Amino acid sequence: MSDRYAQAVNSAPGRLIASRLGLPRPARLDRYQAGSPVISGPVLAGAAPGGRLAAAIDRALDSFGATRPSDEQSKVKALVFDASAISDSTRLVELQHFFHPNVRRVQSSGRIVVLGTPPQGLPARQATAQRALEGFTRSLGKEIGRGITVQLVYVADGSEDQLDSTLRFLLSPRSAYVSGQVIRIGAPVSDTPRIDWQKPLEGKTALVTGASRGIGEAIAQTLHRDGAKLVLLDVPALSEDLTQVADRLDAETIELDITDAEAPAKIAGHLAGGIDIVVHNAGVTRDRTIAKMPEERWSSLMEINLSSEERINDELLAKNLLRENGRIVCVSSMSGIAGNSGQTNYATSKAGVIGMVQALAPELAERHATINAVAPGFIETQMTAKMPIPIREAGRRMNSMSQGGLPVDVAETIAWFASPASTAVNGNVVRVCGQSLLGA
């Protein structure tokens, strides 16, 4: 559905009116086009003195051909700052030293990435300083505007050579609607294979649930673009839609209700040869306040959004069907982080998805696999198009981008998690919400 407000205020007369009235004017976001470079402009890298990541950052930038600025005044497409050496609150001024003279140089739809050390287990003063980076990046994301995204990446000691996949994603147009996020790169669960970055999922097989329309269809299209062979699942009632998507993407289909008692076994039977990527996307909303919530309305949603995912995971893991360096990716929601009036059932289920990811991450690592989640905010879909106009407009504007995201924004984030090169990204929950003003 088109965003008529954004179209209006980005027209020539609309820009003038918006400026005079102080109205938000959503930037036109750059999004990835097949074959385009990772980043279309110079990258300025800096570091607090003594940073341990500067060399790794340079190697990653060189690996995808990022250029450097020609002088100290020219515009740049991205800023990357190594804050790993900030070991005391008095040294946080290094952030001001780097960003104060450079932040205005960043072009529209540009990127800012700060890298640090995970605070857990550090000496108290160092942990304090590293945790402070979260406040800096989230605040910068809310003040900078012009479609520029800002992220913080914590890199564990010993994982300096695992930056490539994450920097490729965060610096590229693929992350257009991801901002204000904290991403953790830990120990790799498997050796990082050599891959074709144009087709990183070549030779991989991916199962996508709820694949017949909306976000699920976008996930399928994006994984197919990246080379994956697809198995698409949805309920029999959506058979026609599922078949159309599958025919277009040369995919296999499974038509069943994931809440059926036999569903996990049937899925496992279909995937008897093994699976590389499992995307749990299927989900519903059945909104009502808790005072008006009958048990059936609560329980049926919980079965679809959470309990069925647990049972499918249990079955696939029990039969060792998730292959080496495999991926489980779950779709949670901003509601699972911030809560939402009238969505106690939905928010509970999506918070449970986050809990499942965090609980299973260590077990998956032992199996040489990863599990992560995306938490979408306001995404332009058939469901949000049916919202009352005031609620829809509030959802669109209450984020740092002042606009809704697209299904492809969720899909691109899932594709990054699914990449064989993301072997050190495990147990993360990344919001795809344009840095929503609600929640953490």
C-alpha cells in the first residue's frame, strides 16, 4: 500500500509546506537491487586509540571493495568506528572526537556502525563504558535523520575475523529499515566457508512457513534470489496462493496446519534428507483485551505462533535434520518487546519466541548451528493496510524513519542471518522497525 503522506511531503510543494509547519518528511530509503555494490560511496573508518578491531574492519571493507574518502571534507556513505579500546567513562569522549567533525559528512541513506567489546565479564569500569555505547548509538539514530541508520556491534575477543557478513549487511541498502540495533558477534559455531557473495545460499535448502503471501512471500523471494532451494509451507486454505509463489520460485510445497499433532513428523518426513535453513514465519493476530479474551482465542494463537515452532524444532533436532552450519530464524515482533494494548496473547507469544531463541542458542552452537530472530515493527502488508487510518499513520510515523517498512526489509535481515558466513551471529534479536520509538 502506498504511503500518500510521504509522497506528498516529498513533492516540490510538499517539501516547502512540511518545512514551514515542522512536519516529518520521510526520506526515500535506498534498497538493494540485485547486482549492485555493497556500498555506493566512501567509508570513513576511525578508532579510539588502542582499538583491537581496526585492522579487521579494514580487511572487511577491502573484501567488498569499499573506497575511502579523498579528503577530510568530502561526503561519505558510511562511518565505522572502533570503540573497543574505550575502557573507562572518561574515554567516552573519543565518540565526540570522531563523530562531531564527521557526522554531517554522511550522505542520505548512509550508514554508521560503532563496534565494541561485549560488556559481560569485563572489569566494572570497562563494562560500564562499553554498555554506554548503546545509549550513544540509539540516540544518534534518532537525531541524525535522512534515512541514515546507526548500529552497535559487540565483537567478542577472538572473533575479529568474523566481521565480514555483518558489515556487508549493515553497510548495504539491505539494512534500510534496521536502525538503533545492538548486534553481538560471538564465537563461530562452524568454520566459515568460502561463498559466492552474489549467491551466498547456493546449494542450501530452506524451509519457510507461512510462505504464501506478505512477509513470508518476500522471505521466499529473497532466499531464492540468494540461491537457496525452497520448501514452502502454508495451510491448505491458502493452497492457491502458495502454489503461485512456489511455481514462480521453482519451490516444493507442504500444505498443512502446523498446529496439527502430526505436523512435526510430516515436516520431518518431507525433509528427511536434511535442511540447512528453517524460517519460522507463520503467525496470526487475534486481538482482544485480556478481560474479553476467551481461552480458545488465547490458546489457538499460542499454538500457531509459539508452541508449534517448539515442536517442529524438537522434531528436526531429535532427528538430526538440521545440517552443519545450519540456521533457524524466527519472526518475533515489536509487540513481544514493548507490548501492545489489546495484544496480550500476541505479545506473549512473540516474547516467547525471543525466549526460545535465547534458550536454544547454546544448544544450537553445540550442534554447529545458529538460531536468531527478527522483530518487525510497522511493515506495509495487507494486514496493516486494513488498520484504521489514525492507527496506521501512527504506526508509520513513530520511528526514526517516519515511515513503514516493507516486507523485503524483514526478508533481507533473515537472509543475513541465513548466510553461511554468519556463523558467529547466534542468539540475536534484531528489530526491523526503523528504530521504533517504542520498546528498547
